[in-house]
Amino acid sequence: MSHNNTAMYLKVITIEEKKEKLVAICDKDLLGKKLKEGDIVLDLEKYQNFYKGNIATEREIITALKGATSINIVGIRSLEAAKKAGITTGEEAILINRVPHLQIYRI
């Protein structure tokens, strides 16, 4: 994925002792932006370190999502990857300034 407009960031945080795996994925072009809609604000500038992992392919993201206990998704391409992984239908996502955002927690 060499084109910036199709790139996605993937960050995986594993907490072994709690058996938790947090996966954050975000369309690369959204990082550093502040999305607002009504009272909802998603500040991808302030929290870019949460999302900014490695540039990843869709296949790498699908693999990383397996076994995740907490998933945070921002962006159309990132949501599409989660849909292909069978994690979501996408209908649960909220739209902030026409950008999908979804948080999934497995308890």
C-alpha cells in the first residue's frame, strides 16, 4: 500500500497478564484531523499516538483483528477491513462528519 489515500494505520497493544488485545485501526489520511458533529468530537490530532502504529495492508489488519478483546476503528477503509474480517456489518458505526467510527468490546 504505497498510496497515502489508501493506507491505514494499525496498532496492536497486548496485555498478557489480563489476556487482552487492543487493536486500533485508522485511515492514514484522517490522522491529525479533528472530527466534529454536534456534541461528538473525535480528535485525531490530540490522540494520534493511540492510532498511529504501522502502515498495514488490509490482510494484516484482518489478521490482527482475530482474537481482539477491544477494537477501535476510524475511517471508511478501516471499517471495510473490519467488515471483511467478519467483526462487524458496519451498521453499528456512528458517523462523525461522514467518517465512520466504531468501538467494539468483548467481555
